[in-house]
Amino acid sequence: MATVMSNISLIVSTVSGIGTVGAWIVAWRAIKHAKTAAEANERLAAIEQRREHYELRPRFQVEFLPQNNSIGSQAYLVLTVTGPAGLNLDSVEIWISDTHERTAAAAVVRRLAKQMDEIDLMVTAFGPYEFVKDRRGRPLTVSEFPNSRYRAQAPRFALTVGGSHALAMEPTRAPHQSISEQAWREVAGSTIRLRIVATAKGHQPWTQHLELLVPRAGRSVV
């Protein structure tokens, strides 16, 4: 009799154990399913955010306006936001990238120059134009522009759709006096490469790269 009861207890224990394992498997599957669903929802949300971010990206029009309609003259770079409607940019920053691959251009300059200070080479802008600042580092107004010869990257500014901002520019100069103007212009090239970073409240920054050809005469628009 004791043996029978012992066997019954073993069977009940086994069945109970099987039931516990089964419940655990069910729970594990439910957790896995919930996790998979959550990950899928996160991916969909990320895709939707990227789509919205792309659709709201600023549309820029860039104009290069030389002062006397000739290459090598002082000029203005006019940035206009053309859309999308209702977009208010809290900050716009513009950098000028080197027209040519920097290492190759620097090697050409070293060959052209009789003596070349590496520090001067490091701060050289390998392109046809660069931005202008005054002696105190302030952005120049249109009226101040012709009287200044100090150059720097453009400061940040805010813009709304339909608004424009003009930046003073002037031709780059050869980093060494032994390099002729013609030789430097060949190194500098005729393309202004811009990197524009714009931000608006509640959105990740937008980064755009634009290329603007410096015309031999007249303005250029992209």
C-alpha cells in the first residue's frame, strides 16, 4: 500500500512538474513575442521619424553675386530658404570645404613655394573664395564689406521660409608670396563647396552639401 501511494505521489509530482514547465514555456513565448513586437514598433517609429525628418528638410537656394560681374572680384553668397512651408530654422551654419583633395593641393603648393610655413599651409583654404569678417571677428554688413580684408568662416544665423541671408566673400589668396596669382587660381579651382547645417526646435539637425560654380561673369545659382 505504501508503495502504491508513493507511486501516486510521484505521478502527481511529475504531472505537476510538466504543468509548471508548460506554463513557463507559454510565459517565455509570450515575453519573446512582446519583445519582438516592441522592437518592431521601435523600428517602425524610427523609420517614421526618418521619413518625417527627410520631408521637413530645408530647401535652400544659394546665389553667388560678384560685385563687378567678373571672376576674382569681391562677392556675396546669398542663402534663401524656399521651403517647406512653416519651417523656422533656429540656427544655420555654413562651412566652405576645400575644392580639391587637401593633401594633393598642399603638395602642389609646396612645389610652387620657395619656402612654406606649415602653419600657414594648415590654415589655407583650398578654394576660390572664403568668408569675410572684420578685425573683431564680427560678421560684416553690406556697407562694411568693401573696407575689410579679414576672412573667416561664416557665423551662425536664424532663417525662416522665404528669408535670405547675405554673407560677404572675397577671393582666397596664395599662402606664399612666391606663388603667382595664376598658379594659385589653378590650385584653388572654380567650385565653392558648401556644408550647411541647419537646426530647428524639436528636430535633429539637417546637413546638406552643395557645390556652386564660380562664373567667369555674372551670377551663379544652385
